[in-house]
Amino acid sequence: MPQQGFVFVLLASVACAQWTPAPPRLGYFVDRQAGLRALYGVAGNFVAGELRLEGVIGSASSSAWTVAKLERAVVLLDAEGAEKARLEAPPGPALFAFDEAGRPALSYFPAKRLVCRILGETLVPLRSLEQDVAAIAWLDDQRFLALVRRNDRLELVEFTPAQGDSGRLLEKLPAGGPVLMLGRGTMLSAEGALLHLHRMGGLSETFAMPAAIVALNAISDEWAEIITADAARFGLRLREGQAAVYALPEDAP
């Protein structure tokens, strides 16, 4: 082999030996110190990434965007975790929903009982809701869904803000623990230590957790976070036919 060819092969071999593919980014979550971090890895083998934001009350993510709630602001971040907008918002926690393209679409602020449309760098008030809202979901530019708590049950209600209606009742559900509405007709509901995964068409699966479920959060389109009463955190893979629960890592990367 000519000397030049030998050197080229040797350098290529060294480069291949040194190159390690980065683990895929699955989404974003809020750690125990109220910091927003990326979640990397594959099912059953996760690692928490770098700190993106501090003082985060809650967050929700799609495959393309993350929305984080600070005490008096809503922060929009792209898929890489870069901050794209910071919107003044009512104090306290919030619920979020994404449109069919994964863009931030709706926010609900319990402190004001107010649903807002997220348009670019603006929060546009849509309507107030007197009921206790457990989850919201985007339908289209004219309509949204809300799961509201009334007495001992949950009611799935469709609202059309432009019409100023009181909402159209779609379904009644037993009241339990936390609920989370996701895209493509997927919903999670908790009942003590049982997690129910509901899909469009009435299909559902149930997972038994080691302790009562206290919170559910959207990490991405394909992953949801489960927090239990003993402060343990789990990830639920949502992909149809492959749904499974895995322990999430400690916060430190």
C-alpha cells in the first residue's frame, strides 16, 4: 500500500474510534431543584442533561417546542432548548396545550381562571372558566377541550370562545388523581397508584406504580413523566404497541 494511502486509513480509523454518537434527546423535564433540563437516552437508559432554566414551576413539551412556567412569565424554547420568547403571565402554575404541528397553542392560568391563546410572543385571552380545570387540549383555531372537575366527576367539555357558549359536554369520567391530555386523542389519568393510558377509539392500558401518582407532565410527543408520592420519577413511553414505564435518572447530569 502506498504510504499516503496507509496514512489516510490510519487517520480514518483513529477518527472512527474517537467518534461516539450522541444519545437522542427525548424531551425536557423539571428537576427537583425547579430547573428545566433535557432528557437524553433510550428506553431504560436515560441521562439528565444540562440546565436550561431555573425557577420553573412546570413545563410541557412537544417534539419541536417546550413551554416553561416561571412565577410571572411563560418561556418558549425550541427543540434545542434555546429561549425564543418570554411572555409576561399571571403568577403561579399553568397548563399548556400544543397544536397539531407541535407549536405552543394554549395556556390556562388557575390563578386567574383564564385560557389564553399563545400567538408568537403574545398571550391573547380567550375566555375565563369558572370550573376547576384539570387539563386542556387544542382542537383548532376556533375550539379547545377542557377537563373540568365538578363534584365527584370529571367532564370533558368542548369550548368555542367566539360563540361565548358555556361549553358542549362530550363525556363524563370518574374523578381521580392527575390527568394529562396529549395529542392524537391520547389521555393519561391516575387513580391512586394506577395509571390509565387512554387512546382514541376506546383502547386503554393500565400500569401499576409503586406509590400514588401525584403529577403527570408531557416530556415530548412520545414520552410523559409520572411523579409518585414518594418523589420517584418515571417515564412512560407512549408509542402505540410499545407503551412501557421506566425509571428516570437523578437530576445531576
